[in-house]
Amino acid sequence: MELLDKLNWRYAAKAMNGENVSEEKIDRIIEAARLAPTSSGLQPFEIIVVKNQAIKEAIRPVSWNQSMITDCSHLLVFAAWDTYTEERINKMFDLTNEVRGFKNEGWENYRQMLLSNYPQKDAEENFNHAAKQAYIAFSAAIIAAAFEGVDTTPIEGFDPAAVDKILGLREKGLKSCVLLPIGYRDTEKDWLVNLPKVRKSTEDLVTVVE
């Protein structure tokens, strides 16, 4: 029950106190995101960890001036591939073969199926698919942070093009899709801190098909 207790404890912090989170905890949170599942194992995104305060200050105005951007310890920017390319797909399949130490006919056939499908699609469609994979890792980071007793604030309210420009993401073939400030809640300034967590009941959320 410890994980569920932690998930009941967590919420989207609306104010952070500027206290630093240890690098050991940050490393474990990022590792949880790295280990998250993604479609075809392609991991079509990168995580930019912003510790530089000046960069946070630049991002805050294009993120609806949300204080967590500058008052967090670390700001994680999840940036998805702008599209799928043969090079990107082959790189991940080659890595799999290298790590496992052998080639598998079925796996190679699957590679060719992806190569004949993804790169030919519209770039925006590919980005949207890649962004969904980034969100899986994003969720893993939130859960891992809660397990570490660390607060997070999922943020979609920002100007992606502006953040991309600040971080030079477009030049890397990346587009930001979601932000995750990591830090500690400011219990005196956060209006949400003492309010009950509100979620649908299990009965309203879950339908069991026997």
C-alpha cells in the first residue's frame, strides 16, 4: 500500500518553496521515465533537465507566469521527436540488437514494417504519436517523484514554440509537449495544499467486462 499512500499524498503543487531536491532523487525520477514503456520501444522523445535559474526565468513568462517554473528545484521538459525518420528508427533497432547480442528475423521484419510506414506519414501525425509516448514517461516521472516524497506540477499551459526557441529544440528535431517542475510544496502559499483530493469513484471510472 505504500505506493498508493504516496499517490494519495501527491497533488499538482501550485506553489513551491525553492528548496533543492537531491540529485540522487532526481536521478531515480529520470530513471523511472527512462524505463517507461513506449510504442515499439522507440522512446521517441528526450528529457531536458533545466537547473539553470536564468533559463527558468526565461521560460516562466511563456508559461502563463506560473511560479512553479522558477520556484522548482529542477524543471523537466519532455520534448518529442518532430517526426519519425529512417535514421531514428534504425538507431533504436540497432541498439536493441547490440544490447541483446543477436538479430531476430521477426524483429527485423518488424523494423522493415515500421520503416515502410512511419517515415512516410505526415510530420504532425508522427509528432502527435511521439508526444503520446513522452506522456507515458511523464506519468512515470510523476509517480516516481511521489514515491520519493517529492512534489511535481504537470504543466501543459505554456507556449511550446517559445520554449523550443529558448532551449534550441527545433534544431535538434524536437518539440516540447509538456513541462514538469520538480520541488517541494510551499505550504503557506499553496491554496490547494490542504484541500481533499477529488477523483471519480472506482464505480464511475471502471467498467469490468466478465
